[in-house]
Amino acid sequence: MLFGEKRYNTIDYYLKKKFKKKTIKLSLDGGFTCPNRDGKIDNRGCIFCSERGSGDFTSKKSIDLQIDEQIELYRNKWPDAIYLAYFQNFTNTYKDIDSLRKIYYEALNNKNISGICIATRPDCLDTEIMELLSEINEKHFLWIELGFQTSNDDTVKLIRRGYENNIFKKACSDLTNLNIKVVAHMIINLPHEDLNNNIDTLNFLIDSNIWGIKFHMLHIMKNTDLELYYKDNPFPIITADEYIDILIELITRLPKNIVVHRITGDAPKN
């Protein structure tokens, strides 16, 4: 079975079928922080997270200006593209409900935006936020991204994720019951994990009824606690070929209806 030119269900294929055009996500900074950084859970963040909250390609300008500047970058290559607002870095449901409503609708009311993607934590989705997301979902194209990374309890503690697996599963259930699409993030080559751990994580995500998945290789970025951990506790770093072999094994286990949003990740070159 082919999905366009690929043998797995890609987000590019899905969006082209839905919008009939090239569809591009615009990474936006909504001025959020994270309970894993402001002291509510921890003040250090996840062990691998950068100072920009894994949003190293965003800016801190107004939402409309961020949208305009990013569209300008893509306009020559894709002059008639469809654009989605993507709130990426930190935890993008971690504000009071009035602030969330203002930020989301500022993006959705931009004439160039056809939908919204919100990255957050499963422990930052209370009843009010769920109601707002349901309201948006009824009128606009929406998906929610949840950083999961691994189902291994020991690794969860090591990376300081800050919530247990059952919280993720409940958030997936609650969102799915509202017909909201859920995308899960999974990191390959976390410290001391192997292929069996990766398969366990994938099976957990499949059982959680996710709509989409993002596969990332592990980045050991400068000025993160992971950099310090790696220097004190070296663990094997897989090669590109080894990473591809793991990806193939995982993708072949995916149900065809789960949309693969990415199979690699990038960090700033410096």
C-alpha cells in the first residue's frame, strides 16, 4: 500500500488530501513556560530540553508578525500554500484560560491561517482547557501534540518528564472522546534504552489510540543537563544507519491509520 510516494502514512500525504495543496506549519512562540521549569513540578526542565523549550527556530514577536515573517520565507517556493499555526516550544496550554483563548484566536483569525497545532503536556489539560479545545475543534482544523518520549518508568525518572504514563493515557482518551487528534512524541536512543524499549513505547502509544506520531533521534545539546549527564555517564550513541534500522522496525509495526509526522528532528547547528 502506498501513501503518495511513501510506504507509510505521512503527514504531508494526509494534509495534501485534506487541503488539496502543500500545507506548511508555522512555528510560533506564544510566550509560554512550563510547569517543569517554573517550579510547579521542577525548575530544571526535562533533561534534554534546550533553553528555548525545544522551540529553537521560533521568535518572540507578535503572533501576526511571526506568521507574516515565516510566510515570507516560504512564499517563493510555495506561493499558494496552506498554513497552520504551530505553537511549539514549552507547554502551550500552560496559561489562564482567557490568555489561551486570546493567543489561539489571534492566530486563527489571521487570514492566512487554516488551522492550529498545539504542543503541550498531558498534565496541563484541565476541564476549562478541554472545553476551549473542543470549541476550536468544532470550527477549525486542530491537533494536539503531547511530549511522551518513552513508556519506560526508569527513563521517565531519568529524563525528568514529570508525569506518569497513566496521565498520558487519560489525556489521550479525553481528547479522543472530543474528536481531537492527538500526536505523540517519541525519542529514539534515550540513555540506556534499546530496541525492545522502543517497541514497548510504540505499543503503549498505539494502545493509547493516538492519531499521529513524531519520531525523534536523541539530541545531546549544549548547555542542557543531558550534556552533563552524558559526560559523567557515557552511553552508546547510535549511527545514522542504526537509527534507520530502528525506524524501519517501528514503522512496520504501526497501524496504517496512524499518521507519521516526522522521522527525524533538527537542532540548531551551533
